[in-house]
Amino acid sequence: MLMAATPVAAFGVWMLLRYDPNVAGNPFPPCIFRLLTGFYCPGCGLTRALHALVHLDIGRAFAMNPLVMTGLTLVPGLVAWKHGWRARWFAPVVAVVSRPNFWLVLLPAYWIARNLPWFPFTALAPG
């Protein structure tokens, strides 16, 4: 699985380095949900966030999709945990993020919150 994912990830990084999703005519597809409804989905801004991230613009990446960027900070620890690393301080994080009901509450709440038209919720919308 990792062997197949590595070239795909490398290609994705190359695309994000080569093309700017903020510019008209880029090869990245728009968010269909946003086009159809006018509302932001939980993934809106993800391509632009990853573009900013591969260009080391962390602030811009967080502005585009704070939930995903926050989640990405957990990935190294979760991968290490899967491969046998068992730091006691990280166990509560693993316990929470591995529960489906956590995601069944977090994702809809984030989806709704980033579409609310007043501060601080407007800060969750892609910048």
C-alpha cells in the first residue's frame, strides 16, 4: 500500500509545487458542493491549503482549512503509534481520534460553523 501511495503523493506534491490553485485555469477541480450550494464543505480550501503548505506558507495553509491543517499535525504521531510507538501522553489523542463518534460530531459541527456569517466563525472559511 505504501509503495503505491508514495508515487501518487509525490505526483500530488509536484502538482502543488507546479500549479497554483488560486489562479484561473489551474488543473485542479473546484469544490462541487460549493458550486452547487454556495456553502463551504469541510474540505473546501484543502487544495489551496496544501499548495501553501508545500510552499512553506503555514499561516496561509491554516487560513485555508484550519481543521485539516490541525489534523495533519497529528499524522506523524498516529503513524508512529500504528507502528508500535506508545508514548503515554499520546494515548488520549489516539483514543479520541480513533472513535467514529468523534468524527461524526466534529465534521458536521465544523461544516456548519465555517458557514456561519459572523466572527469568529468567518475565520474558518477559506481565506
